[in-house]
Amino acid sequence: MKIFVLGRPGSGKSTAARKVNYLLGQYGWSVRHVNDYEILYEMFLADTQHLRFRPTEHNGFDAIDLAVMDNVLEEVEKRARNNLLEVNAVTIEFARNDYRKALKQFTPAFLKSAYFLFLDADIETCLRRVHERVERPNSIDDHPSFSDDIFRQYYNRENREYMAHCLQREVGLCQKVKVINNTGAFGNFLSHLEQYVNEILKEEAYRQKRQVAPQKRQVLPQLMYKK
């Protein structure tokens, strides 16, 4: 099972992914997480001549060549597929300014059966949260994003309408995209996530029943014929 967790930096993706993974684990699922930031950071460290990245304060970086933002997604899919050889589920987290373009970097078959969670929050709220997490980090996910100017320039596009109304049709998703507005109370956000995980578990149980039913239909005629 694949669950994409999408939205701007500061929209709550890492928090949501941790909560989703924890809840799935409570129901016996083995889950791993793939975050493109870790891969981008590896690329930044390898770029010692600063041809594609440049360092920023708080041990962050800016992408000089924004093409890397799309190129890295091929590695995201590769790592997710490798993880799925060992676990039941993987959550996939990345932020982009244009999700229509970004998701084209994945193979259609990989996307079709995936679940999608989009966290909507305005750009200034997200930027404020990024500043707060850098100043008072509580986890390894509390890392800097782009510099403020690049952040406002790159993440200015609104993706909610596309995610809510276009993605499922364009990609042929089996499931509707879940959109959660994350500008309210934190408790409400967690409640929405718990509800979403329950919806996923119900759908997965239904899928398993549908997979078993054809096998029963095939076996039954054979048994009747033998009698």
C-alpha cells in the first residue's frame, strides 16, 4: 500500500505521515517512510562545487537548478518500491509547486493504486511554521526549507483545486484524493487523520474481500464438477 502525503513545507506533512504510520502500526501494518528531502540533502552534500545547490543558513540549501526537484522523484519511486518488498505500506512525502507536473515523474501503475492525502495551508502560514520549527526543532523532520524569497517564489501556486478535482480523473486513481485544511486547531487535524486512516483500512479490507471472492468462484465449479 502506498500513501502520498503532499502539501507545502509547513503544511503538516511530516506530522501527518508520523501519525498515519503510527496508526497503521497499531493495526499490525509494517510501514516505512520516504521523504524526498533526505534524498535532496544527499544530492546537496554531493554537489561540492555548488553547481545545482547552494548552502543557506541553519544548514539548509536552495536548489539553483530547479530541475532537480522533478528528477529526484524517480529516486523516490525507486526507494518506495524497494521498501514495499519488505513492508506492507509506505508513506511518500514531498512538496512541489506544481503537483500535476511532479506526479508525471512517477509511472502510471505506481500512482493508480495509491492513496493521496493533500494538506492545504496558505503560504504565509507555512513559512511561519518553517521558521518556528527551525528555531525550536523537536524532531529530525524540523529542518529548514528554501530561503524565504525562493520559498515564496517557488511555492506560490495553489494546488488544492487540482488535487481535489482533477488528479483522480487524470491519473485514473482508484480512490478519491483526501484534502485536509490544516490551518485550524491541532486536535482537529489529528482527528481528521484518524478518520482518514480508518477510511483506508476499510477500503483495504474491502479490496482483500474482492480479491478472495473470484478465487472462491473459480474453485466452487470445480468442486461441483467432481461431485
